[in-house]
Amino acid sequence: MPDQFFSNLYRDTEHLTWAATEQVRERGRRRTRHTRVAAMLAGAVAVAVVATGAVALAGGQDAAPTPVLPATGSPTPTPPPSGTPTPSPTSSPPPATRTTPVTPPSSPSTTSGRPTSGSTDSAIPAEAMLRLSDLPVGFKMTEGDIDGDWSLESVSIYCRDVPSSVAVRRIAQRTRSFDSPTDSMIQRVTRYSGGSAPTAVDQVRALFTGCTPYRAGSSLSVLADGLGAGDESLLVGSTIEGQRSRWLVVRQGDLVAQVMLDMDATPAEARRYARPVAQRLCAGTDAC
């Protein structure tokens, strides 16, 4: 017995007229094309919607914010504490007045009656140093730090008892050396703070008059004091283990020059060098 579903299907389609096979295929192709076009149109619409939203969003970000108008009313001031006078709203404070302190003129400082006027610039200019024109023919000049224990302070290590000294502050220093085939000369110029320059010269005198050398035959001495140059000038010398040394010391204001001379330099030779040393120092101090 045939199935009821197939019996009904046969009854409903018994008198139908079927289209040709080619027509059925053409209808299928047209339906497929319509489906594709519809899908493409739907995608284009979606892209347009997204782009429109992005433009709208960007426009909202770039748009200038609406300015906030200032309030028309003035803020209410906080009332001052009781007992504090309230300034008048129409009065304005007087302009600030700058008071310039008056600096009294300074007089040259003195130590033991010796003037010690100094320069406002702590640096020592090159013009304050000896030049080749101040020396005999044959010298050459080199500038910079000098190696070795050549200074007069170096002989203090040979003293049994070094005289006590007052600490002085050096604020600037410059060194220059000169060489010749037979001799050498070293100059050091030091600027001292305040009235310390005369104290520094006193320390030189104390070292070369109060030193007791460790070894017999060694000696320190002031060979000449008052060479007629600068505020102060002296020649000091030492003989340590048979080695002689000579130094010229010249002070001009707050500057003190120390010059190592030939080991056999006499007071007359020291005086000849002391004058140009003092004259050059005037380029670095207002004491002249």
C-alpha cells in the first residue's frame, strides 16, 4: 500500500504543466545573481554607515569647546578677622619703593700700619708677571705649573722647630718660569684675602730667622730687607746640605711675588730685579 504522503503529492501534481529544463536553469541563474547583488548592496550600505559615524565622531572631537562666559557678578570677599581694618575698595596700594643700601667708601685695610689695598678681581692678570724684557738677554719664557720643590716654603722640612705661623688665605695664584743656557728663574704671584698679604711676608721673615736646621752647616737667613721696591721687598737664602738657594720676595698691596734667583744672587742683583717685579704687580692691584 503506497504511502499517504506520496499519494497526496501525486494527486496535487497530476495535472501540473512543468517548465522546460532550460527555463528552470535560467531562473536559477537569475536568482543567484539577484542574491549576490543584494549582498553587495547591503555591504556598501554598512560601510557607508560606518564611515558616516567616524566622520561625525571626528567632527565632534575637533570642534572647539563652547567658551564659558565669565560670571557677571564679582565673588564675595572673605570678611577679614575682627579688628583688622578693611581697605577702601576705591583706594589702591602705593607703589613699592626700592631702597638701595648706601655702601660707605672703604678705606685701605692695614696690618701693623702697612697699607694692603687690593683689587676687586681675584684673578692675577698676565701683565702682573715678569716679562722677557725685564731679564737679561738669552732667557726664554714658559708659563704654567712648575714641578719640583723650588719654593721657599719647601725648606721648612729641614727645620728642627718651625716658627708658628698665622694661617693666611690665598685666593689666586699664577706661576711663570724663565730659562737660559746657564740659569733659570721661577716667579709665583699670590693674591691674599683681606689684610693677609703683610702677614704672609712676616711668615717668610719668621721662617728664615727662627729655623734651627737638623744638620750642622745648614742655615736659613734674611740676606737683605728693604730693597726699595714695592710696599715690602727682601732677599732670603738657605744652605741645605751644601746646596744654596736664593729667593726674592716683593709685596705690592694684596699681591706677593716670590722669585727664585740664581743660587749666588747678591742683594745688589736682587734689588735690580725687585724694581720691575714691583712695577709689574701694579697691573694686578690698585695699591700703586
